[in-house]
Amino acid sequence: MKTSFRITLALTALLSLRLVAEQAGADQPHPSNLTGQLAPLSFSKNPRLDMVVVAETTADGAKLVRPTPDQPVYYVAFDNGYREAGDPVANERPPSAAEVARVLRQTLAREGYRPATAQTPPTLLLIYHWGSLNRDSLAIRSGMELDPNLKARVALVAGRRYEHQIDDEIVQRQISRDMRSSFPSSRFLSVQAQQLRELAQGDRYFVIISAYDYAALGRHEAQRLWRTKMSSSDAGMAMAAALPALVQGGGSYFGRDTDEPQFVRTPVGLEGKVEAGSPAGPEVSDLTSAAGRLNDPFVRDLAEKDGAEVTGARPRHASS
């Protein structure tokens, strides 16, 4: 039933977004691929993943100079673990936590972010989350607000530019449906926003990285500097292959602020065989002596709140 829904969704998007495909040109991912693959990517000789990247900075983060391999920035990382929000999916096999950390470390190094050492103390705390954000069949809208699960899926693909207008449009459509009245909602959204709304309706694989000012942690202040959200449809590709590809394809957007969501097509399997494993809980980077600070309950609570914000799920734990 789930596969049938994805195929129907992909066909609908293919028809409604034909104009976008014509305007985007050959170098852009095809809208049907952005919504969901009609055939498994594993059948392709050289599979590529069509993904959406939303990169945002805060006012403080916008003041930072982007690093380069020659002028790096140093970090410590906190893996907040695998997350599966929404309806569970049978037989889903995520990559191991070690595999995600390895690919992330390599991609960060390529972009000028290096693990801190005793000689090069950290200036950034990187909290990252990975997994799937699925539709929630039990979610309930509260008044004029989207249910947290759908709201998180909209934010995952839409970013600040489109998020609120898509939220409002979906709520109005839901209210209109409840009242059994007509609502020509599509006229209120641009073609781009309609495309993003279609993407948000489906299940998504994701990797999300939030960067915080490391020095502020000592004052128990959560000063976020930037966040990069990378996601793809979960149709047509195993999670164990998709998540590393998301990191590799989104690396050039770390620390940046894009005006609107970016559509990226990235090769899959650049690093060879992907290691699948059991989902892991939160793990702290052991790369530097600074990792001891990351065991502070304040940091662990910050990681949970960050994860709850981006997935629409409740925090898994809180300090007493």
C-alpha cells in the first residue's frame, strides 16, 4: 500500500511540475526524481540521489568567515543518534553510526572543518541527527497549526522562504476539507512552493547538522550559528546507501545560507561499500579532550531539543 501511494504521488508530481522541468534545464534534477523514484535506484549502473538542501545561518553565524582546507575551523561533534519519526517502516536498515561519522568527518574536512585537538581547541559544537521522517498516521492538527510531524517535513524541504506560506496553505486546505467546501489552494502558491509542498507530503531520509558556538556552552548558552538540512525521498534507495550520499552531496553547503532550497543530484557509493548496522543511541565524539564537556547534561539536553525541533518528535530524555 505504501509503495502504491509513492508511485501515485510521483506520477502526480510529474504531471503538475512539468513546467518546472522545462524551465530548470538539463542540469537540474527532474521533478519526478525529487518526489520519488519510479524504479529502484539499485537497478541503475551509476545511481545518483536527488536531494534537497536547506542551509540557514543565524545573525551570529552570518558573521563567520567560511573555512577552507588551508584556513580550517575546528570542531567537536555530538552524534545524537538514529531517529525514525512518524510511522515505522518494516525492514529498514540504516547505516551504522560509525559509517555516518566516517563520511561526515571526511566531508567536513573537505570543506575546511577539522576535528579539534589539544593544540587547536574547538570553536564549534556540531550536533547531527540522521534517519527517516515519515508520515504520521496518528498526527492531529491543533487549531490553525500543522501537526508537528508534517510541520517538520515542510521545514525539512522548504526553509524559511517557503515554510510559513506552505504551512498556511496546507492548514487552509485541511480546514476547507473538514468543512466540505472548495478551496483552490494552488493559486496561492508559486510553482516552486507547490513542488516543495509535494515533497513534504512524502517520507524523507535526512541528515541534519546544527552548529553551535562552543565557547557559549561553558556559560550554558545555546548559541546556534548555522544549520544544514539534507533530505531525499525514501523511495527507490536503501537508507544505508542514501544517508552517506546525503552528507557527501550537501557538504558544500555547510555553514552557508541559501536564499531558497537547493536541488542537488549526487552520486551514490563514492566511498565504496556502505556498512549497515543497528541504530545507535547518542554518542559523543572522542576526538579531543574537549569531549568531556559534551557529557554535560546541558549539552545532551540541547542535542535532544535540537533533534525534537527538526523532526517534530518529543525529546527522548531530559535531565532532572
